[in-house]
Amino acid sequence: MTPAERIAYLTDRINYFNDRYYQDSVSEISDQAFDELLKELTSLENEHPALKLADSPTQRVGGTITKNFPTVYHRYPMQSLDNTYSEAELRSFDERVKKGLGEESHEYVCELKFDGISLSFTYEDGLLQRGVTRGDGTRGDDITANVKTIRSLPLRISGDAIPGFLEVRGEGFMPLSSFERLNAELEATGDSLYANPRNAASGAFKLQDSAETARRGLDCYVYSFLSDEDIFQSHEESLIGLQKWGFNVSPGWRKCHTIDEAIAFIHEWEEKRYKLPLATDGIVLKINDYAQQRELGSTSKSPRWAIAFKYKAENKPALLRFVSYQVGRTGAVTPVANLSALSERGVPYEKARGVHLSGTQVKRATLHNANELERLGLHLGDTVFVEKSGEIIPKITGVDHTQRTLFDTEQIHFPTHCPECGTTLIRPEGEVAFYCPNERGCPPQLRGKIEHFIQRRAMNIDSLGEGKIELLFDKGLVHTVADLYDLNYDSLLGLEKEILNEETGKTKKISFREKTVENILKGIESSKEVPFKNLLFGLGIRYVGATVGEKLAAYFRNMDALMTASLEELVNVPEIGGRIAQSVRDYFSDPENQRLIERLRMAGLNFATDEVPIEIESDTLQGKTFVISGVFQHFDRDELKARIEANGGRVLSGVSGKLNYLVAGENMGPSKLEKAKRLGVTILSEEEFVAMLTS
């Protein structure tokens, strides 16, 4: 058998075994035998690269390095879905459908709404040609090398009536098992953990090394078929057809003849969804008949023939074991409720499992501040209600006072002294938080400043994380951010530490081996090229966030001009008020901070900006404030922000009663939209914003 024949044979057999395993859940050969076939194919392809086939299974393990992802336009725009939390709004949607179809009967296909990343896959003559992210709906990033690592996604499809060109859409996700394994690995090395599987999947699909993407264990459920040829007459037919062609279609879909059946399907999955191996957040309803979909049409943002019902955050009772207190980098003290399931009363806390909420075991939930602690009037042993805000962050929403008479315990009061260093806490006038003023001697504040400095929006030293910073701090190698630039290979190699995970009660071992040390030093060296505005944000000056840092950098252009600026000069910077100006003056007037800045200068950090200042176009938006949310067709968010500022407007970070306009794009957060409506804020579409500028 020639090398070409052997490569073709191995490619065909391995793809067959892959399909049997991922589509039919059947293992026809042992893992060892499969690995031997794959190893032989890899070796042959390395020897004869010109003979490698387009659907070679070796692409599943990655190996392609992509420095940046090219942007490509979608052949068919990827619109977003309208969504609702209300059954009444679902019925209103059904009435609109009836009206649009002239009372013609219709059916729905109901599908689980998975919490992942929307992806588009194009096939030509049966071969996978391109995998693209949703992006702004009009264009996305070409991540073909990474999507080829999804083992359940066919690289070549075969069957009846396959058009020459077709597009399949689906939800790329990270299964909970892969998510837990990844976070365990990150925890073991002291790196920052992912907050949820969606964030982890998003990061994995955009990794530059597809071999690392393959290692993350990603998967995909497909839910949509598009082609210029009329292959299927209904959505139901397309799902069945896609499955026959070898695609991974979620088994949890159902055709419903009425809106009542659809709502019953929603109720059925409200609890069942937590047993799935991935995160879900709702149900999508789609008109089944393609001709009716075309008749109903779409708005500029979303189809009129589909809607997403989103489940409300799950709320459960839990046992309040005790309240602990976290000290942040600014010295703010935050109370945290430590929880377990009610059935575990009497079980030692370190052995308690926590309360099962939205698919995870929750042991800790924020109580925000002293005011919230006082409002709730918590006692030890209370039965409290906990929910996940946005299915991510646990918080306490209430107390069941009827249970307190059964377990009479003492009320919890906010401490008067710092729980970490013992310093008397202060509460600045007009603020809700208590602070520890010992900013140069309180360990969590010192560590927090360094953790803030290395984050992505600041110096972007992603080779470090909380666990590694804790190790360096405890070994006395870093006390301030300037100490990072004194680290060297010999001082780092071989460092080890056992660190306690408060969430699980288990310890983890962090070890600095050769590769870890090389990555840390490389990340620190690369940070010297980070823009000046990022450095200003990374310094952690109070009230100087990323936006303020950007404005200061653009106005003063270099560190020396900023450090010597008077209070009056600082106040003259657009959007810099007296409180921020005074904080900046106080920071740079401090001799300790001046010495820190000088050390950073000697280390070679970027102390000036070469960015072109914003050119004023008009005063059309003078005195008006804006919040930008979502994805836009003609602007990216930075461009939109620049246009607002160039015409005299101000861009704020959050919705409040002082806001004038919310510029709403596709996929914007529903909480911002709801808050804006509640406060009477004017909501502008992209087109309305452009009209405001031109007027």
C-alpha cells in the first residue's frame, strides 16, 4: 500500500470510529488501538505533508498557531433573538405571530438555550471550510483551526441531497466536566479561575494555539441550517437531516402545536436542565415552517418568528453558618455569608457541601456592605434565601424569620477593626463601605494592589495569578508592584507553597518550575510595552478607573506632566471632578508613591502616550451623557465612544438617574435595558444615534 493509500485508509477508518463514538456512543475499538492508528497517521502526514487530506482527523488535536484571527463577513447575517422572562409576553408573541400569518395555523419547535458561544460553520462540497464567531452579527472572527478540534463536529459530511454550499450554526460550549477540570488545573498553578463555563469556552475558542484549544474539551450543539437551495421545508426536517449527516443536534427539542404545549415544555425543563452536562439559561421557540418564517420576516435586529424565554435566577433556602470579611485592595471590607444546605445543620463547615444552585454547590455569597448586613438583621444559624445573579454571582436576598425561634442565636454585627491587621476601621462621609486605612501594612491590600496591577485591563501579566502573587508575597519577594521588575530566574525557580482554598477547605500546591518561571518573566518583560493609560489604571489610584486613566493619559500625554499638574489643571480635564483631582494630587504628592514611580521608570515602563488626541468635531452632544451597550453594525464600541466624545458628550460606565441616553446595540444586557426603562432614560438605536449626530 502506498503512503497515499495508507493515509486515505487511516483517515477514513479513524473518522468512522470518531463518528461511531460521538454520534452513536459506540466504541468499536479500544482507546489504545485508536491511539495507535492516530499516531501512525500523524507520522505518515509528517513524512508526506502534501498527502494530508482536508478531513484528516489529526486536526482534532490541533497544532496550528494563529497570531491573530482574520475578520470575515457572514453570508447570512447572524441576528440576535428577542427574549423574555414572562409567560404573558410569550402569549403576546404568539398573538403577533397569528396576526402576521393571518390566523393561519402554526407550530413551534422548542429547543434548549445553551449558555455558550454562537458559531457558524460553512461547508463546500461536503468539506468543512470555515468556522466563524458571531461577532457583531455581520462579521466575525475566523477560528477554523480551533473549531476543527471539536470532535463531535464533522470535518466531512456525506449523505443524500447535500447542497454544494451550506451553513450550519450552533452553540460552542465547554461541558461542566471540562470546566471543572480546567479550573482545577488553574487552581493548582495559582492562576485565576474562570467564573463560569461560558467565559471559559469563549477564551478557549480564541486561543492562538489550537493544540491548547483541543485540550480544553470543547463541544457544540448545532441548531440551524442555511443554504440557497430549498433542501428542507421546516425546521424540524432540518434538525433530523443535520443529525443524519452526522451533526451533534441536542436531543432536548420538541415540536409543539400550540403555545400552551410550548409553555408546558418550558416548565418541564426548568428543573431537568440542571442534570445536563452543560449550562443552560432558557428555551428558544421557533416557528417550524420555513415558508411561515419568511412570511413573518425580521426586524433589523431579530427575527419575528422566534423568541427566547429565559429562566429567572434560581432562589433556594440555605443555612448561614457564619459571616467572614474580605479586605480588598482599596481597604474596603466586604461581609461574606458562608452557607450550607439546611439538611447539614450540625455538620462541620469544612465537610459541608453547600447548597445546590444553578448547577453548582454554593458555599459563599456576598452581603455587599454593613448597611446590607444591618438591613437583613442576620443571626448565626439563620435560614437565608440565596440566588445567583445572572446565574453567576451568588447573593443573599432575604431571611426566613419564622425559623429563628427554633434556633435562638446572636445577631451578627459588622466589625470595628480590620479582620486582617487589627487597624480601626473608618467610614468616609457619604460612603457605605468601611475601610482599613492601613494601606501599606495590611497584607490583603498589598496583595490586592499587585493583583490589580497585573490584570488584563492594566499591565496584562497573564502568567501571574492570585495564587502565585500570594506565594511571592509570603516569600517576601514582592511587597509593591515595582518589586515585580526585580524578580529573576534564580529567585523564582523552585518556590513552593501549600495554599488553602476557602471554598473547598482543601489545600493546593503551587510550584515554580522552569517553564512557569520562564512564562512569568516573559509576561513581566512584555508589560513594559503596555500603553501609558493602562499603567495609570494599574497603579490603583483611588477613583481612577480605566476610563479616567485613559482621559488623564490623553490630556497630559506623559507621567511627568501628570505628576506635576496642579489641582486646577486636573479639574480642567474633561469629566475629571474635584474628588478625582484631589485623589490624583494626593497620590503623586506622597513620597512613597514618588519612589514607586521612579522605580517603575527605571524598570522601563511606558511613561508616555503616542495616541492621537481626540479631535473635536462639534458640540452637538455637549452636556449629554451616554452608556453604550451591545454590538453595533457600523461602529465598534471604541469608535462609538470616540464619536460621542469628539462631539462633546460623556460616556459613563453604568445606568443611573443622571444618564441621558442608552445607546442600545444587539445582545445588550437585559438588566441595563430594564433599569434604563425604569429610570426613564432615553434609549437610542444605532440609527437614532447617527441621526442625533447629523442633526
